[in-house]
Amino acid sequence: MSLQKLKQRALTNPDVKAEYEKLESEFNLIDQLLSMRTKAGLTQEQVAERMQTQKSNISRLEKGNANPSWSTLLKYAHACGFELSLKPQKIV
Amino acid sequence: MSLQKLKQRALTNPDVKAEYEKLESEFNLIDQLLSMRTKAGLTQEQVAERMQTQKSNISRLEKGNANPSWSTLLKYAHACGFELSLKPQKIV
DNA sequence: AGCGGAGTTATCATATGTGATAACAAGATT
DNA sequence: AATCTTGTTATCACATATGATAACTCCGCT
């Protein structure tokens, strides 16, 4: 069985699928956060200062299981010099 | 003094400005949430079902002082048939 | 007038995000 | 080797988001 087949089969399990999508979107979110920071050329500590918090909290945001609130996302984005809104894409 | 002038002057106060921007982005967020739901043609109750929660919680999301977590935003978007990512816009 | 659908508000218990501190790891620099 | 920078991890206390229930308003309909 190919890897693709295996993945596809696994994803027919609703629970697995949910977890997968959760991970995927989390990855995307983290990816987008990091992208903002690197584009701004800032360190975690610098972002932390601008957000009036600690660098460890920024690491937590970017590293593990991030489920930040909207206001935290806003603060982070602003610290990196970005305005923020949602980008909803219709699922086909 | 014109209204514009007054607004402009008020916004030179950092605290006022922060509050203003907070309100503005909150409005935008709520606006975007509502937009998704109406585009999907769903009632709050239908969205609530799909999110496995109560309609009152959806109302709270759309109505007052919303500061939802990313996972809540994802659930809401999915319930409305949307995928979700951030849209950062560089501040000039 | 009465009814049903849609949305709002208040409230409580619980889960979880966030702030803060400290200690550690890995690389670069001197 | 010693130091500094950057990022990571663990932990605790506290703030706040979320789930759930109930009662309410408003509006269109019969």
C-alpha cells in the first residue's frame, strides 16, 4: 500500500481527519505567525517587548499547541508591523 | 472644529487610539464572522449545531466583546463552509 | 390573540489562554 | 573556556473564553 493510499484511508476515519485538519491549520497559523516575525526581522524578545509580555510566551505561541485568542493574534501582528483580518476561503 | 479634526486629535492620545483600533478590529472580526454565516445562509442555531454548541454562544460571539480563540474561529468558519487563514497587511 | 423561529442576554461551572519567572540548550563570538 | 544571544521548556497563579441552561424580545404568520 502506498503512503498516499494509507493517508487517504486514514483520513476516512472522522476522528483522524479532525485531528489531521486541526494539526494542519495549526501548522498554518504558526507558519503565518513566524512569517510575520521574520519579515519584520524581529527576535522573539523584541516582539515580546512590543506586546508587553515575555519572550517565553512568544516561544509558546510559535512552538507548541498554539490556540491564541484574537486579541493575542492582533497584538502579535501589530508588534510585527501588520494589520490583521481573516481570510476565509470557501470550501468546494 | 470639524468632526474629522476632532477624531484626528483624539487619536493622538495613545490610549484612545489603542481603544479605537481595538474596537475597529473587533468590529471587523465580527463583521467577517457574520459575513461568513450570511453567505452560508445559516441561522445561529444551525451554526451552533455544526459546532456542537449552543446558539446563545454563537450570539455571544457575534454580538458582544468577542475575543475568540483560533480554534473557535476555525470551528465557526468550518460550520459556515470556509477554510480559514490569517490575512496580514503590512502597515505603511 | 396566539404561535413559532431567530436572536439576545444573564448566569454559572469549567476549561484553557496568558503573564511571569526561572532554568536550560544551542550557536556565535571573544 | 567563557560569555552573550536567541529560543525552548516547565511551572504556577490568574484572567478569560467556552459550554450549558433558562428566560426574554422581536417579528412574521395564521
